[in-house]
Amino acid sequence: MTAEGRLQPILEATVRRLEERRARKSESELLQGIPSGGSPRQAFVDGLRQPGLSVIAEFKRSSPSAGTIANRPLLPTVQSYIDGGAAACSILTNEDHFGGTLDDLRQASALGIPCLRKDFVVDPYMLVEARANGASAVLLITSILSQEQLQAYCDRAHGLELGVLVEVHDEEQLARATQVKPDAIGINARDLRDFSVSLDRTEQLLGCMPAGPIHIAESGIYTPADAQRMRAAGADAVLVGTSLMTSDDPALLLTQLRDGVEA
């Protein structure tokens, strides 16, 4: 596992919290609580394969780059995302730096929309946690995992019937992501080393994406014009958080993002 710059404290806190949870509940105990039958992975993939631009709507209370974003209630917010036509929800479960919890994931998933566990996955235990708490998919971040880990975690997630979104930020990471055959590849406009954002970079990498995985643009998307710019560059879906969390009418904004209609 490698990390640079401002990411290191986040990873250290992630490992600490992980070990606390593992001490309370073993992986085998988590596995016993996973319901049999169904394919949450397929629900996630099918939602993002719909015609037109799909939107993954994110519930995020805070972030290291923005500080406190919004203190919205979870369930009404997720319901507004559903009402606005979100294909899936991204639920932050990182406590220390994003204000999220696994309970958020569990409650949001219970509303029936496919949910992505968005966290810094550094151990297979976190994949089992995701499935046990209702996730349909998990995020794997290329920059914090070795190639061996990336492949092993992708395989384990698929074995748990979880979809896999692999996040990349440059050409080398994109090549690595392609090798593990994920369901989706997300290009993060935010550089996790310094948290700078560039949609130009996302556009460039979208032009290099392989056929097969769902193409997702992440971060830096605030307006319908931003969303349609990503669509024109080759994105099948966009992941949007801050603008939805701060909107007076998230359902309306989500519809506008999807359809390319400016307010």
C-alpha cells in the first residue's frame, strides 16, 4: 500500500478504525449475516447501463478539501436522489475525514437504490463489511493498492456479488485498472496527493478508456454543463456529491444534471 501527501493521515485513520471494528466482529460473523440470493452487483451495473447519462448521487457530510459540506438528514436526502432519477447512491463510510458511517450505508441501501460503499478499502474485511451492510458495489482506489491487492480485492468483491468501481487518476493507473476487469472505471478529477481538481484531465483520460467497463467521471462536476461535458467526452455516468448536498432541491438538480438542462 502506497500513499502520498495529504492522503497518509486518512489511510492511517482508516486502518485504526478498521482494526477497532474487526475486534468487535470477526469476518466470519459478518459473512453469516449476509442474505443469500439476489445479485446486488447486477443491480448496480444495470442501473448504470441505462440509455443516456447516469448519475451516481453521493451523500457526503464533509471532506478534507471542503470541510463541512452540509448537515442534511440521510434518508430524506437519499429519497430525493431516488425521486430525481439517480442510478445509484455513493455513501461515504469514512468517519474521521468524511463524517460517514456504515450505518449510513445500511439505511440508504434499505431504500432500495443500489449503493456504492465509498471508502479507502485497504483490507478484504472491508469488502465483507460492505456486503453485510447492504452495499451493491465498492470503490477500489488504484493509488493506494498494489496490483496484487487490486486484483485480489476485485476478485473477492465479485465473489461476494459486489460490483467494483476502480478509481484512477492517470494513464498508468488506468492501465492497471483495466487488467483487473472491474465493472466500472472511474476517473477522479481530484488528485488525491494534493486534492487539486482538473476536468481537463478527466476529459483526456476518458478518451483512453477501454471498451467494456462502465466509464464514470468523478469529482469537479457541479452543473449540468459540467455533466454534459463529461458525457461528450465519453462518460456513461457521473458521480456528483457537493452540488447535490448543498442544493435546495436535489431531485430537480439531479434531473438537470442527467438531462443537461441549466436552471
